[in-house]
Amino acid sequence: MKCRHCASELRLPFLDLGSAPPSNAYLTRDRLHAPETCFPLRLMVCESCWLVQTEDYAGREALFTGDYAYFSSFSTSWLTHAQRYVQAMSERFGLNMSSRVVEIAANDGYLLQYVQAAGIPCYGVEPTASTAAAARAKGLAIVERFFCSEVADQLAADGQQADLIVANNVLAHVPDINDFVGGFYRLLKPRGVATFEFPHLLRMVQEKQFDTAYHEHYSYLSLTTVEHIFARNGLTVFDVEELPTHGGSLRIYGQRSDSGQQEVSPDVARVRKVEAQAAMNTTAFYSGFQAMAERVKNDFVAFLIDAKRQGLKVGAYGAAAKGSTLLNYAGIRPDLIAFVIDRNPAKQGKFMPGSHIGIVEEAQLTLTKPDYVVILPWNLKAEISLQLDYVKAWGGQMVTAIPNLHVH
């Protein structure tokens, strides 16, 4: 396999989680006994540009289907994050009624609803029919396509260029990363800006976040690597922020290299230096991650087996993609975790891919009163722990597996 950015041969392994179905391929009851499509889940490192990437087995159409069930608006903390972003960008870049904001991977309109409420013209690009329909129900204009350079050219030709393009947690989700980033150059107005948020590879390794690896994540990114990708495709990074979201993310600000006029922030050099000091451009940085993942898995399985031997009841919360990765890599089935709670009605009544654990509504907690509730989306631990505080009334405890097993 060759690097999806620079085409160098990939030889350095990073992580091997065996085989698993796509993390968002939830099963209906009538599909439980049918064969399930699984793909190898292996990550490699390019030793030329240091892009970490999945081996290619599944096309994007097999992963981002019409009934895609991830809806961003079910996280209150993420909505707050989006609202604050819109306010900050409006103030920083002077967005108003004569501006245009475009969001790539607009999902269910979780962010653009705040742009619209501020009176700023906007539209979204979103390929999955289920989330696009939810966004349109909010009164938002949605282009139902996978974003690429061709789509950007069509939109630009129609006079739809942007003053601000938003790309939250999508840069990692594209198989052709050069074509995708090139589309931003085409769709931006000459002095427009684009922001990209993505989980920081540095934090993934430091915090043992191996469960953020799944087929929908084609790439695992650092500032240094993204700067290389941008430079090849006509963009320049002019600012970067470190965010707590998704276990530690970067928000990168880009502008057109030929016409952008934003001053480059000292934070770009600072974060670049942090990555260099962590030796992210050496093989040593990547060599121990597999062993970390195996230790986390073994501790989690041992905990669940011990709970079963004691006759204790275990449920889980959050039918998230990272939960699918953890459950499938650890080989967990309904005998060890009885159910997974999720607030999203599109997931309730279905079953987790691979593990076949049933997804139920929150009322199941008070009905069964489990001794332990495993929080699968650990990045939302604070929000979920507060929401489920009533579990303490019967002596129930919360559990997270990453970065280390923790009962609280």
C-alpha cells in the first residue's frame, strides 16, 4: 500500500485490531443471524510525511450509508462547543449578512443552526441522507454530496464561494485527502478562511486512545503532517488551537497561499515544536502503541470477567463508534455487557455491530439497576456522569477503560 498523501510505500505498522464490521453499521433484529461484513482494521505509518492511515479495504459508500446513525445534536456539550465556535468566528472574522459560511460534513445541522440564527447566509455539504434530512428540517440548505474538488468547482461556478468553511471531524474521514483539501482552495473566496478540527495524533498515543481507530477514520493527523498536505494543495496554516474535545483535538486555521492575508500566529511554531519534542517524526514514537492497546484490552476483559463471576450486572452507555472498536477488539458479547444505552432513537432497538449487544433507551437503567455502567464515549465522561448521577442511588458505579481502567 502507498501513502494516500505522498504515495510513499508504507512499511511501518502502528496498530492492528484484527477485523471488525464498520463501526456505525448497527444491526436490526432480523439481521442478527445473517452474515456480517468485516474488514481488517490495521493502521500504518508513512515514514516520509508521517501520515498515519488505515489500510484500504472499505470504500466510503460502504461506511457512510443513507441510514447513517451518528447525529451530532445528541451531545449537549458538542452543541455548546458549536455555539461558542460560531460566536468566536463571527467576531474574529467580522462575519455578517453579506458573508457566507459553508460547513463540510454538516451532519444534522448542529452548527449551522447557530450561523443561521445569527443572520449569516450559510449552507452545508453532507453526503448521508439521514443527517441531511435532519438538517433540512431545521430550515438549512444542504448539498447532499461527498465533498471533493469537483463539487467545490461546481459550487464556486454557481457563485457559492465562502468567507468561512468549517470542517469539524471530517478531515480524518476522507479517502482521497489531497482531492478533499484541494476543494477548500477552490471554494474559498480569495481572502476566505477555513477551520479544521480533528483528534490530535499526539494525544491519541499519549492517552492510549486506540478505540478512536475505525474504518471511517482513514487518517490520524498531526499539525506537521497537515501542513504538508495543505502546502501541496494551495493552503497555508496561519493559526492553531489545542482543544479538549474528543480526548484532545487541534483546530487548524487555513487560508489560500496565493491570496490569504491573515498573519501567522506564534502558536503554529509552538505546536510544531511540541510535536517535534515528542519525536513524532521518528519510528520510536509509533512503535509501542500496539502493546498499549493490548494492555488496556486485557485489563478491561479481566474486569468484566471478574464482575460476571461475582454475579454483578454490567451495562454500558453510548453506542458510539469508539465503543464498537473497543467491544470488538476485546471480544465482548452480551454475556459480559447486557445492553448499551443511547439517547438517539435511530440507534435504539438495534444492535452493536460485531458484538451484537442490544441498544436500548435510558429507562433500562432504572429497570435493571446495573452494578456498573461502562461509559464507552469516554470523551463525554463528565457530561454522561452528571446525566447518570442517579445511578449512585442503588450503589451503581461508572467505569471507563481508557486510558486505564477506572471505576468511579
